[in-house]
Amino acid sequence: MTGAEFQPIEDRLDERLRDYWLDRVRMHTQDSYAGIGMSKFPEDLRTYDHLLWETDANVVVEIGTQFGGSALWFRDHLVAFARYRPRLPRPLVISLDLDQTTARDLISQVDPDYESTICLVPGDVRDASSAIAIKQEVPPGSRCLVVEDSAHTYETTSMALSHFSSLVPSGGCFVVEDGCVDIEEMRLDDAWPRGVLPALDDWLATSASSGFERRRDLERYGLTCHPRGYLQRKGVIRAAEDRYCTFCGLRMALRS
Ligand SMILES: C[S@@+](CC[C@H](N)C(=O)[O-])C[C@H]1O[C@@H](n2cnc3c(N)ncnc32)[C@H](O)[C@@H]1O
């Protein structure tokens, strides 16, 4: 958006929410982090901050690296939190994509030493060997947050859930991104794929999902690209006081 196109919020208050949504979703595909392309709503990034903290995650497994901006964002936020909880294993982002050439190039330009904290794995989410390769990278004792952000089709969503849900520990989260593609009024472009929410609903109806619950309340900032996509594995994070996060109700781990 150019300066001339920018409209302050007070001039937009009569706009329909749907028009505002379409504007925001158009904008988020042009966004970046540290100069690297990253397609995330600020509202969803704040939710991720809460999830990383409240689920005690030290590892993010991301499916769909693209330019690498989101891998870098997750890494930086895990590293920031590691300062406050040194008892956890080292922070690490493990990110999968069909081809990692561009992400390697872009991330190394801003952080030449990225490889100790970001592991870029080439591979296909539909291929079980990709999950095996990723599991081998997870440091012992880690707690993973899994983010599915690949092709947003029925097949890739199903495969991501089947191959990667076992990485989510008790109390941890699996986020299936961009379910907005399956809600007609939220679609920006006819070229958008479809199949995320049908695949997710079908998986939730199987016994493989029995440990998980859908957390619609985590969509609390209102605008999200991931409607119906926030899942949590039931169970407490670990023996903890009976304290609950005021943001999302996740049971909080006892912090020393
Ligand atoms: C929406 S982009 C990821 C955006 C990035 N996570 C971000 O937030 O900026 C989707 C990525 O998934 C990758 N992808 C598509 N199909 C895939 C598959 N079968 N396995 C792994 N990655 C795939 C694409 O190459 C593309 O880079």
C-alpha cells in the first residue's frame, strides 16, 4: 500500500467487516520480517507468542518455509523466551519445504550463523520420510509447537496431521493455518486452494485425534487467517500449580 492509498481507521468505520478483512488479507501477503517475506497477521503472531510461552515450547516445527521470514520470527521469539526459562532444551525451529534454496539464501543474509537455531529441511509433507527426518532433529526433552502452513489442500493438511501430530506433547499445540480458504466469504482469490477445513474436520473425527481439542477461544483477537485451526493436545503441561493463563486458559507450567 502506498502512502496515497493509506486510509486512517477513523475514515473506515462505516466499512463492512468483510471489506476490512479482504484488505487485511491482501496486505498480509506483502508483509515481511527483518526484510524477509512473511505471510502472517499481527494478530496471529501475538497468539503464537502466547502459545510459545504458555505451552513451554522450545521447538517450532513449521511445515512450509517459503522465504524463511516466519522461521526467523519463530526462532527469534523462542530465543527471547529462552532467556527467561533456561531449564528448557535449546531453542530450535525446524522448517520443511519442497525446496530450501531461497530461504537459505535470504536467512543467511541477515543471520550467517542461523544453522544452530534454524534447521531447514528439504522435503514433501506428504512423504513419511520427511517426518522421520524432522523428528531426528528434535533435541531430547523438547516440547514442540507444530505449524502447518504448506499448500492448504485436503491432501497436504491430512498428511501434516497424520505425520506430525505425534510431535505435540501433552498440553502442546498444533496450528493448522489458513482455514480461511474454505470459508467462501473470506476468500480473496479464486486461485486460492481449498480443503484445509474438510481435512481437519475429517481428521478430528478419527481416533488419531482423540488427544486433541479444538480451541476456538484462541482466536480471541478476532481477525485470524486460521479459523478453527488452533488445536491443543489435552493434558497438563507438567506437574504445576493450579494456575491458568488469563489469555487462553492454558494451564501454566510452574516457573522457577
Ligand atoms: C504459504 S507458504 C509458507 C509461508 C510461510 N510459512 C510464512 O508464513 O511466511 C507455503 C509453502 O509451502 C510449500 N509447500 C507446498 N507444498 C508442499 C509440500 N507438499 N510439502 C512441503 N512444503 C510444501 C511451498 O513451497 C511454500 O513455500
